[in-house]
Amino acid sequence: MVLVLCGAGVGLMLLEGPRRPECSFAHRPVRLWALELNDPSASVRAKATESVRSFGPDAIPDLVGLLRTPDPVLARPVKALARRAPTTVSSALLSLNNPYQAGAKRAAAALALRIMGTNAQRAVPDLRRALNDDQTVSWHAALALAELGPEGLRALRQALPTAGLPQASFISYALSTQGPNASNSNAVGSLSSVPQNGPGELAEKADNALSRIGQ
């Protein structure tokens, strides 16, 4: 059985073709630099931020791969059990199957793309999908898109009508950071419809965004 499984694995590798070499910066994979943006040490985060800011478009495929990290199959039941179980049991359960690890990786990737600024232009489609992710991922994705010119602003504007809270408030704030540029992207129409149809908290965020965009 082992031989059959190994043979099948080799066959799949042959069908998929050779894997693309992982992109590196300063002799380290870009994924490691991105993950260090979440490091508890301020000095480590500062060094990682400086490095990520120097990334070029070649780093995007690896960061997008990190942004697409799937949650474990048992993520939801493990989270539910961990919330209800005693602290010792909860800690042991999370050490065996941490359901938050995948989200942390996606958040690191979104933050890295945000730090890259205009060099992350090719990641617009994936950043738009990330707007519907966990709060931290969505926050960084929204701010990253706001810095990516008309295409990024268009993605934010198109995502706003169907976004729920708090993601919609992140999008509203991200649009407001661009001032007149957001007005030129027709974002005003999307934001103007929110106070009429959205919940109170979102309406307030949209009003604030419109006031920051200006006339």
C-alpha cells in the first residue's frame, strides 16, 4: 500500500509539472519575512516590515499562496470546544489542532501586501476576496486595496454593497483614506446608499467616510 501511495504521489507531481521555486529576499523565503510581521518582538517586526517594503512583484505569488491558506477541516468544532472547555483542556486542544494558525498566516500575507504598496498591484483579485475573511485579514486587505489606484478602489466600491459588518466598515474607512481619489472612483454613490439601507453602525462609518472624501 505504501508503494502504491508513493507512486500515486509521484504521478501527481509529474502531472502538475515542476513547482515554481520559492521567492527569496536577503537569502530568506518571502513567506518567512511575512510571518515575522506577526512576531511578538517589536524589533523582529520592524526588520520584517523594512524587508517586505522592498519586495517587488516577484514576491506576489508566494504571498498570495499564503493569503489562500485554508482553515483546518475541524476549525469550527475545535473553536467551539475550546471556548467551553476548562483552560487546561482548551490549551491542550489548541496545541494539537490550532484553528487560528491559518487565519494568522492569511493576516500576515494581507499585511505584507499592504506594506508593499503599489508593488502589490497584481494581487488585487485575491485582496478583494480577502475582504470577506476574518476581521484582521479583511482590515489589511481593505487598506492594501485603497493604495492600489483605480483598480483597488473599484474593488472596494464593488465589494461594499454585499459586505457585512465589520468588513463593510473597514471598506468605508479604506475608501475615506483616499480623499478626492475615492470620489473619482465613483465610491461616493456606494457610500451614499449605505445610510439608507445599512445598520446604524455602518451608516455612521459611511457618513464619516463621505465627510473625509469631501465635496
